[in-house]
Amino acid sequence: MQVFKVYFQILRRHVGQIFLYVGIFAVIVFGFILPSVDTNPVESFTAKKCLFAVFDSDKSEASRALIGWLSEKHEPTEIANDREATVQDALYNRNVYGVLRISEGYEAALAAGASAGELAKRVELLTVPGTLTGELFATDLNRYLTLAALSCRSGASVTEALAATEDALQISLKTELSREGAESAQSKLYYFFSYLSYVFAVMSVVSIAPVLNVFRKPEVHTRISCSSYPFHRMNWELLLGVFLTGLFFLAFFGGWAGIVFGGELLCARGALYLLNLLLYLAVGLALAYLVSQLATTQDTINMIANTISLGMSFLCGVFVPMKYLGDTVLAIAHFLPAYWYQKTLMLLQEDYSGEMGTICGNFAMLVLFVAAFVAAGLVAARQKSLRQLA
Amino acid sequence: MVYAVEVANLVKRYRELVALDHFNLQIKEGEIFGLLGPNGSGKTTTINCILSLLSYDKGEIRVFGQEMRPDSYELRREIGVVMQNVAVFDELTVEENVDYFCGLYVSDKALRKTYVNEAIEFVGLQEFRKFRPKKLSGGLLRRLNIACGIAHKPKLIFFDEPTVAVDPQSRNKILEGIERLNQEGATVVYTSHYMEEVEQICTRIAIMDNGRNVAIGTVEELKRMIKNTEQITVEIIGLEPERRAELEALTHVYQVDYDGKLLKLSYAGGNHNLEALLDYLHGANLCYGSVHSELPTLNDVFLEITGKGLRD
Amino acid sequence: MFFHNYRYALQSILRKKSSLIWTLLFPIALATFMYLSFGELYETEERLSIIPVAVVSENEGAYGEFDAFLEALSAEGDDQLLYVRRLSRDEAEKALADETVRGVIIEGEELTLWLRENSVEGTVLKTVLEQYLQSEAFVRGLAASGATPQELLAAVEALTGGEPYYTETSTSDGSQDLYNNFFYAIFAMSCLFASFTAVVRTSKLQANLGALGMRRQLSPAGRMTMVGAEFAAMLTVQFAAELLTLGYMLLLGVEMGERYLGMFAVLFLGSCVGIAQGIIIGSIPRLSEDAKTGICVSISMLLSCMADLVAVGIKGLIERSVPFLNRINPAALLTDAFYALNCYDTPKRFLTDLGLLAAITALLLGVSGFVLRRNRYASL
């Protein structure tokens, strides 16, 4: 078991990088993605709410009423101040979609039956023009202001006008979701496993490929070939090493998922999640083998690993949900293993009983990718050894 | 007198280990000076201290009469170094490598071109000008290493074990080259643990052990320092123990060893020792096989001075 | 002497084909993947565009005024909001299912809106249509309360006239596409990855790191000249790679604004930071080159991920909780400089970022210079 032993001795040097990606995964998934997952199923129409902030200098009955109504329709939040740069950053980072400035004299203008132009001097909306969210918030703001101003102009007192406005705004349009529109609950399990595909791909390659690379170095390779150690035994031991590394990854992340999601995993669905992961893991290991045949230095291995893993994650719906991806992208994604992994995950989110055939098909695709990567690696190895002999 | 290299009372410690222990050395201009010693005796440490690569705890180092410091740029211009490990750029060709290193010393382009060509010819790499180091064999690589170290025509050249792992052909070429450089006026400091090489080319030798300079002189001077002048080995079987006293009584013999098969006699002085021994053997009617006589080597010198072999 | 060193350093770097190709290829490949996956997401998902809707009339004549309203909304022009098709119920249902329309308006017993999913676009549609209903009710209320025809006319005009009752202010003329952060992060990552080359080159500079360094240190060439030349050569290659990536992204159509000089400055400093990082890590003695590369990768990836490389919003999260981290993370500074350049009219923020980047570079280079200055070593 000499080769096997050395495999792990070398692998130990890359543990730091494995930890790095585990850390990135933990922070992003648990600190960032899971907290924002909405686990309630969508069955009926609910209006989208925009985050907004208000800076009210008028502090009047009218301004409070406006803010109150907007807060019902949307989601008030706070930002540090209304300086342009702060607002811009908040808008850009989507912390708010609109920032409202109500200047002093708003109520007075309203009471005086001011014209649209006059009132507009008192109410300023900072937003990203031309965006849907900006438009939504602006429309709501405008309909309120229009009605309130008209009521006042028609002779009502501010209090009456505000009441009338809110009355009128009670009227709503009956809105229904078509059947396909209803979405089942988003599952946290899905996001955990989805993100895992990025980490698995990059982690397998950056940790395993450099180790395999060592055994591929002509000097080492020749030395082992010359020893009494059977050649096939070296390969088997390396394979075993790679396999165990993979199993370790699987056990680690599987265990992690088990601890976090508990019972959710202990069912047929959970088993399918894990099986899917196992197959994807095999893809990652095969990929590591292929990369070890293509790249010789640590820096190229890293660049290749990151390009492939990040690229696949973008094209196959890990970082950007698949429903947003264009047809061309999805067509390209068919040629990438992460796509099939992701497809299964999406099916598992819903009632998958009728989709077992598709799921098995996806699994088969992953197996095919494993075979393809290994075959490509073997071809590359063969080419290389031929070149060395020549 | 101005020495090419002058080291006085040099002490270098690596934590507990004393690598150089009040080491003294004077190398005259025009010499091929050999530093001989087993691995770990402090040869490379000495050179690295002289070159100001290593800091040292005590002592004084002068090169061409000037104190050697890390920023002695003018002094460095006169020095060439050929290190134990090959130090070249893998990405550059033979010619580019030599030109690069030469360029660190010589700015004049035209002059450099001649120097580079001369250096390449000097080590016999003309046919490999466009080769990258990876394509060169071990011996050729060593020669490139030398070319890079000497292209700028230094007045003082350090060779730190330049022949380690080199084939005999390349080794001879290297040694010849060093002699030629010396004839052209360069002072050479040569370290090795191959005593034959040192005997072959060095005009003066210092023997080092445990960071100390245990003996210094020409080959002949060194050999004269020791008691042994000749050793005669006789193949003889079944020698009676009482004969030992008779053998020890022979003129000039100071030591007798016998292992039941080979009889070794060590002599201190005397010119006709073999004859006297053969006379004794015939007279005592002893049967013997082969007989051979050896003159002392540097190894014997080392052995006698330090009590251990050079290549232990 | 400088040029001599520079020339050969450049030659050495350019001849390491595999590293060179990947230095160039990987940001370009990543940019391509990113652009393919969400390059148009902002346009299609966040920007307001004309919304195609189907109208199903099942109660002829009852919706005359409403139809006029729809017509007004779908009149061609800058503020066209809707594109209306009149379809039968079945056709409309089908059109909604395959997303050729985003909503279906049923003019039946009562006005009903069908949507395919809960989306902002759907909410906009609902709000706009609702506004009509509310205005109608309001006018009816006015009439009932005995308003004069003139007053009513004025009210209708005000309600449909479209002059807004608020001022809309845009805080920036630049692209507000948050996904741009991904592209900025590519630059951050590739700049920091310049440290790989720097690690390798540094080990060839120092006597305590290898024979080559020893030989070079023995020459009379000035130490800082040599380090400077190495740095300049690496910078040349890295900066060129960054410029090519930038050119490629602009060709792809990533909206990064037009302040090219500013971008050059960011990329220049970014390359400097990456190389300086590599030099420092490279000059750690008694560590294998692979281990140093490993450290470089780890640091670079960590910093890049903190600057939104794998999920947009992390940088914002850090800004809200530990803003100091964003001020010292070169990757975050680099992405922020790009953002400021694109979205800010005033150069203060951009210059602050640039200044911090320059300070970090200077600090790293200062430390490197200290480490790399010609020195005697205690051991080799």
C-alpha cells in the first residue's frame, strides 16, 4: 500500500484549500442564501413589495398618512441618511428600491389645493428610473398623491381628503394566478445541495489533481515503473485513494446536511438527494483525473478548476436560477454535468413520483460524464506517454 | 602582500552547531586553491561567507585587500561563482542564459557578445546555443552552469563542487577548463570532496574538518606532514603470530596489520622498503601471493590528521 | 541594467506558455460564462419594458372606457406600457402558459387579472389597472357629492393627464445592474491571481530561496533594480491581460461606462496589488513553491468571494456589518472602484478606493522591498 499511503501524505498538503472551500460554502449558504429562502408555498397572488426608506421633514398628519399607506403596500426600512451617495449605494445593492423625501410644506401645499407641479416640489422619489421596482413604487406613490390632491382641490379638508383617498384606494382588482404559476415551497435542502455542486467541483480538482500530478511526473512514474511494484497496483491504489477522498467529502457534506436538515434526509427523497450527490461527486473526481492529465503546475490546475467550476455554476443554474437563463445558455448547459445534477434537484423539490424516469435519465447522464472524463483523461495520458517515448 | 582572498578568525554558528571555528585562510593571486573536506566540513559555508551571502558571528574577510560586504558591487564585478546547484532559467536558451548573467556584470553590448561567445565555446556548448536547459544532459547542464558563472571574465572564480554527478568526459573537460582559466590569469578557489581532482589541478590545498583548517600546503607538503610514506600490502595466508614482532622490527616499519589474509605494513621513511621486505620473506621461507606498494594519498593525509576517511 | 533584467524577465514569463494562456483565458472564459448566464438578466428581469397582455372580452360594451384606457397605455411612444392582444379565453390561457403574454385581463362579470407567477411585473400590471378602477370610483364619488361638470372634467384630466405629483430623481447615470459586481469580481480575482507568477519569480530572486537567486544576488547588479525589473515585467504581462479582458467584456456588452482611463488606473493598481501579494508570499523562506501557490489561491479566492465573486450581496453584507474589511480587502476596493466609476458622478469615492488600493500596494511593496533587500542570511 505504498502508493496509497503516499497519496494521502501528499493530499494532506492540500487540506488548507479544502478547508477554504468548505468555509466559503458555509458562509455563503448558511450566512447568506438559506436565511433568505422562502419556504412558504405560493398558491395565490401576493403583490410584490418594495423595500423603501423615507425622510420626512414635514412630519405632518398628511405625511404620516402617506407613509402609513405606503408601508402597508411596501416594506419600510431604514438607511443611514439621505445623502445621494448613501442612497445610490442602497439602491445599487438593492437594500431599498426607492427613497422618499418629503419636504416641509407638504401638508400645507396639499391643503392649498396645489397643482401637480407644486406638490412635486415637496415630494421627491430617489429611485432607479426605468426599473420595474422603481415603476411599481412610483405608481403607488403617484396614485395616492393624485387622489389626495384632487380631494383637497375639491374642497375637502386634509383629514377628509386623506380618508377619501384611502377609501378609494381600497378598491382592488381581482387577481388570480394561473395553475402553472403556483410554486411549491422552496426547499432549503435544494439550495444546500445546489451550491454544493460548485464547491464539489472545485474542491475535488484542486485537492486531487495535484496529487495525481505528482505520480504522473516522468521521473516518479519511471521510478515506480522500474520498481517491483506492479503497475496495475499503483493505479488501483491511486484509484482507491481518490475514491476514499470522494467518500470522505460525501460523508462530510452528507453528515453536515444530516445534522442541519435531519429528518428531511431520512426518506426516499433524501436518498435521491444523496444519490444525486454521489454521482456528481464521481463526476468531480473524474474531472480531477482529467485535469491532472492536462495541467502540470499548481497554478494552471487552479485556474482550470476555477474556470470550470465557476463557469458550470453560472451556466447551469447554481448561481443564477435556471428560469432566468436563456435558451442558448440552457442548450450549452446540456453539455455540462452540473446541468443534469441541477435538473434532478429541481425535480426533487416538487412531487417527483411521476418523474422517476427523468431522474434516472439524469443519473445516467452523470454516469456518462464520468465515463467521458475518464476516457478523455486516458487518451490524454496515452498521448503524453507516446510523446515522451518519441 | 595583497591576497586574492584573506579570511581571518572566521566563526559561523548555526544555533548550537559551530560550522566554522576560527577559520583562517589566505589565497594568493594566480593560485588554484583547493578546499578539501568531507561533506559537512564547512567548505560551502566558507565560500558563502566569503561571498557575503551568509552572515557570520566573528572574523574578517577581505577580497583583493578590500573588505567584502553585501553591497561591494565593484568587488563582485571581479568575482565569478559556479555553484553546486545548477542555477539557470529554464525558460531561456543556453545563449540567453549566458547573456543574461553576463549582462549583470557587463553593460557594453558588443563586448558582452564576444564574452558570451567565448564562454559558450569555452565550455563547448556551441552546438547547443538554442537549446533550453531541460533538453541538456546532466554534464552539459553543468557546463552551462559554468559558462554562466565565468562569462564576464572574473579575476577570482569560485568553483563549488562543479563536478558532482558529472560523467568522466565532462569532468575532464571541466578540469581542463579550470586550468585554462587559471593560465589566463584567474585565481581559482575549488572545493571538492574528490581528492583525485584536487591533487590533479590544485596548486595549494587546505584540508577542512569540522569547520577548521587542519592542514594547508601543496600536495607534496601535505603528504610530507604525515608519518606514513609508504604502505606495502602482501597476500599471505597462515602467518604465525610470532612473526609479527619480527616484521615490526624491520627498518622504518611503524605499524603491522594482519587479518589472516592480507598483511599491511606502514612505513615512515626509507627508500628500499619493498626490497627489504621481500628479502625478509624469502629468508623466512614464507609463501606469499601478490605484493603491492602504495604511496600516501590525500585521503591518508586526512585520515591521519583527523582520524577518519574523507568519504565516510 | 534595468532594461536587461526586464527584457529577460519578460521573455521568461512569456515563454511559460501554460501559465500565460491560463492567465488570459480564465478571466475571458469566466466573463463569457457569466455574460451568457446573466448578462441580460438586468434588462429582461429588472428593467421595465412593454408588457404584453391579452384581453378577453366577455361582456361587450360594458368596458368602453376601460378599453380606451388600455388603448392609451398601449399607444406607441416613449411611455408605452402595454402591448394588448385581444384573444379568446382559451387562446389567452395558452398564451399565458407559454409566456407570450405576461398577463390576461378578463372583461367579464367583473374585471379580473390572471398572472402566471408572483412577479414585480405582475404587480406593476395589477397596480396600473387598479389605479384606473380607483380613479373611476373617485370620480363617481365626486359626481355623487354634487361636483360641477367643470370640476369633474378637471378631476378626470388630472387623473388621466399623467403629470406626476412627485419628482423622480435618479442618483446615477451609470449602469445600476447589480450583476456587474460579478464582472468586477473577475477582475479582482484575475489581478490577485497574478500572485502565482510573482511567487515563482520571487523564488528566483533570493539567495535563501534557491540557487538561481544566489547567483543573481552575487552579481554587482543593484538589488532593487533587479526586483524593480521583475516587477515591471510581471506588471506588463498582467496589465496587458487585464486590458484584453476589459476589451473583451466591453465587446460582449457589459455596461461598465465609458471612463476608460479610470478603469485602466484600477486595473493597473489591481495588477500591482496582486503581484505584490505574490512577492510577499513568495519570499517566505522554507516553504515549497506549491505551498506558496496554495496560500496565494486561498487568499485570492477568499478575498474575491468577499467581493461578490460567487454570490452578489456578500460585499454589501460586509459593508453593513464590518465595513472596515471592505476598506482593506483589495478585491473589494477594486470592485468598488469600478462601481464608483460607473455610478458616481463625483470622483471622490473612486479616488478614495484608488488611494486605498495604492496604499495597500505601497505597504505590500514596502514590506517586499524590505524582505528582498540585499542581505546576508543566517542560513541558506
